[in-house]
Amino acid sequence: MTIASGTEKVVVIKRETSPGTIAGASGAQALQRVNLNIALKKDIYSSARKTSIGMKSDMRHGVRRVLGTLDDELAPGATKIAMEAVLRKDFVAGATTGAITTVAAAAGPPGTFTRSSGSYFTDGFKVGDWVRWTGWATTGTANNTRNYQITALTALIMTVRGTNNEVVAAKVAGDSVTCTAVGKKSYVPNTGRTDYSHTIEEWYADIAQSERYVGCKFSSMKVTIQPTGMATISYTIVGLDLQAGTAAYFTSPTAVITTGILAAVNGTLRIASTDVAVLTGLGFTLDWGTDGQPVVGSNVLPALTHGGATLTGSFQAFFESATLRDLFINETEAALQFAMTTNNTITADFLAFVMPRIKVNDAAKADAATGIVQTLPFESLYDSTGAATTGTDATILSIQDSSI
């Protein structure tokens, strides 16, 4: 007897053209995973009749729905299709200056790139973006193809920090240089939100069984970062129905993405425009509350709809000053920016997260015998001031992926 093994199971996903209609068999993407726990569920209706025999005489299966979670270790590009679905916006190429000759570089830290004409805002750059410069010559060559995070921005001055706080190499203006946001970027949009639906197949090759979950939407995304382990991501899935077969449905899916896994020891964290090195943990959940409403005459939900997006999280930090605590006491709004890299090199792949406007809602402290840790839950709020002239995105969350 052969028993299905998780190491032999292949997970494949593809967006559907019509929600609930199985996606075409070609062009799908195989997924990396730690766990995919997905299954068809049914409402169960039991008879309430009172009978002389003293036993229940009937029950029925009701509305069908798919429920599941996809858990993985966080890595650039690895779950792009799911991340885009939760953000409800595709990743797109970021800002660029094009070739310009009016920029002077000044050493720091933090270091600046100052232009005498044009506008970084008009080009589309935002605080928290990671960029790379090219074209610097002579004393400025060290600035080329190096990851820099924008920590402050005006129309003419870009203030940056490097992956490992590398100092900007000083150079007068005159070189033909270009600054480009690395990889691609997405965020929760205030208009024009996408509403993607997916077919997810579990192919059990060792027992020749295929289970295809159709009409699947990603309702939430949870990111967890700990100081001594891999960063993780977990998606909540809701769907419409299950189709079964004895052959793999998707043909020649694209191989799994194998970029480096992220850990908190490689990265940067800024809260309220200040680098923070005392955090002991960080996590957040973006949730749309996706669900469906049953109708008479069908045992399948007619559609799945999203509610409004909420983003809540928490970070833990050693109590070493009043700074973080007073964010709660004074109800002070702050930006939260963090990025994790696959290694410590100056061109490492990364994922960067920006919440332009958070409020901290508590600052409780554990009475430990060793270092006192405070827990600071927060909520990310819509930044209505985000615009081309402020250097922030009008959103509750943006994500930049260098590998796309």
C-alpha cells in the first residue's frame, strides 16, 4: 500500500480569468512552502425533530467552501503571486531619474545626493525606497550598484543609508548618473484595487491524485520576524470548491523560486525616522476579511468579496529609553520601515516594508529578572497626505522586492 507523502506533493498555482472557473492548464507557478493546509469544508445541517425513538434520524451537507493557510519562510519573490493578491496591486517597476548630470554626492553617514535641478518627488521616489546609482566616476565609483535606503527626501536632496551603513563617496556634480529604485514595488492602493482569484492544485504524485481548489482568494497575510530564526509569512486562503482527478492538471509549471531566505539578523529597522537596534520581535497582519454569502438553490457560494483592509501588528523592544514608550503615551504617529536582506553584501536581494503612519496602542512591560521588554501593539493607518510632493505613498503598507 502506498501512502501519500508530503515530500512528494507538488503545489501549483495560477490566476483565474473568471473567478471559480479553473485556470488554464499551462503557465502555472509551482510554490515553495513550509505547509499548505487547504481543504474543502461543508456546512452541516442536523435535524431538530423530536422522535419517539430518541435518536437523530437525518442530517445534510450544506454550503461548500475552501479554507486554508499557506505558510512559508520569507524570501524575495517566493510568494509574489500571493503577496500581490493580498495587497490587491501588482508589483511594478519603481522610480528612476534617468541619466542626469546635476547631482553631487556628499559623504556621511548618512550621506546625501543633492541635485541642482529637477525633482526626486516628480521622479516618483519615496522615503523608505531602496535605490541603486550608476554612472559615478573617479572618487564617486564606490556609489555605483550599491543598495541605499532613502531615509529623508526633498525635491533636491536624497538622504540615504547603506545596507551596512556604508559611507557615501563624495563627488562633485558633472558625471552622467542614474538613480533607480531596485526591483519592483507594490502597496495597498486607495483606488483601482485588483481582485484576483486563483486555482491551487495539490498533486500527490505517489498515489496519482489531484485536488484542484478553484475560486481561491488570499484574505490575509501575516509576517513574523524573530531575532534568532527565519522570518516567516502566512497567508489565509478562502475559496469556492474542489475538483478532483487522477492526473496532474497543470502542465509544465514554472519551477519554484529559490531566492535566499530572510532572517532578522540581516536588515534594517527604522521607527519615527530613527534606526532601532533594541527590538526583540516584530510582526503584523494585513487582513481583508474576505468571505461569501450563501444563496438559496446552490451549495456553492456565488462569489467571495473583500471587506476593508486592516493592518495590525506588534513589536517587542528592550526598555532602554522613553522613546518607544512615549509613542503610546503621547499618541504620537510614526513611520515604520524595515528591510531584510539575504546576506550582508552591498547588492544583496531584499524585501522592504514601509508603513508611513502607525499608532502604538500599548506599552506594557514584562517584569523580568533580566532585560525588561516592552510590548507595543500598533495599527497602521491610511496616509492621506501621501503624494508626489511629500515623499510617501498614500497607503497603509508598501512592499519593495529586489528580485522581481
